[in-house]
Amino acid sequence: GAVVSQHPSRVICKSGTSVKIECRSLDFQATTMFWYRQFPKKSLMLMATSNEGSKATYEQGVEKDKFLINHASLTLSTLTVTSAHPEDSSFYICSARELAYIQYFGAGTRLSVL
Amino acid sequence: LAKTTQPISMDSYEGQEVNITCSHNNIATNDYITWYQQFPSQGPRFIIQGYKTKVTNEVASLFIPADRKSSTLSLPRVSLSDTAVYYCLVGSSSGTALIFGKGTTLSVSS
């Protein structure tokens, strides 16, 4: 199947700093990518839909100024958690949809804010 | 709001066949049914996708009745490594995101 690469896999940062997470589709072009957040023992929650060349669409309750999304090319979307605080600590997962209507997911990024 | 309903948990033993049924009563005409497997601290892994009848690949089978209001993921001869959370999702080809339900936690014992 198609491969979605997510980097870094784990990041620890101090409160108040910003963290950038990259999501790349390695063997296909993705005009649309998605960002999810997952708390321990819970399901994935959709945060936003990232569209190449346009503004992201955020789900209700997700602060767009806190979670900046950039989708500058057909293979790369980034999520920046700005001024991170301990409550932003979570597992962030990206996905990209390829032509056969299948969404492929990255391995996830574990963010720990101290 | 998730479009699907699955059992919260299932238990099995190594070598048995496991069938996980998912209810999606409000499935739309252009919706596909997709199943994912997720291990702790990893992203979901695609297992199988179907639209109607039966689909089979090297790891699983997916059975979809004619009314498409439910589907069953069949895992033949499970092993300990199949212990994971399994998600059933429905989504269209329009490009909208998949919305996850609670999933089914499968525990396989020896």
C-alpha cells in the first residue's frame, strides 16, 4: 500500500515553545491530508483537513491559531503546535488519501510538553 | 458523529477465526467500507476495503450484505500479534475525512 511518513515520531518540548510535525506522502500525490489527535485509550479525533494550496478546514473546537497547518505541496503537510502547553500533549496522526479512496496513515507523533 | 457501531471488545484464542461485525445503518450510496488495525502508539494500518458482496486479501475477508447496512471483518486463524484495536469506517470518494468510532479491542490469548 501507499506510504505516509510522519516526522518526528516523538518530541519533548518546554511549555511555550512551538513544535512542527511533518507529514509526507512518499509514493503518491495527495491534494488532501488530514490531521488527527488521539488521547490514551481513546479513538482518533479529526482536527483538520489540509488542502494543498489553500487554507485548512478545522473541526469545531480546534483552535486554528494554536494548530497551524500548511500544505504547500502535493506531498507535504505540516502541523505546527504554537506556544505548546501541557494540555497539548497527545498523539498526533496524519493521513493522506490516494486515488483508490483509501486513507493511509502516518506512524504518529507523540508530543510531550513539560 | 461516527457513522458506525462496533462491539467494544472481543476475546479469542490463537488459531481461531474472528468475525467483527460493524453496523452502519445510514450508509450512503457512494460510501465505501474500510477497516483499519491500530496497535498502541502507532497510526492505523489499512486492512481491507469494500463496497458490496465479499472482498478478500492476504490478511482478511470483508463480507457486506446486499443492503450494506452492516459489514463483517473476518480474520482467519488469529495469532497473538493480532491483538489490537480494529476500526470500521465508512466514507465516500468525495475526499472527506474518515470519522472514527470507538473501535473494537480484540484480545488474542494463547
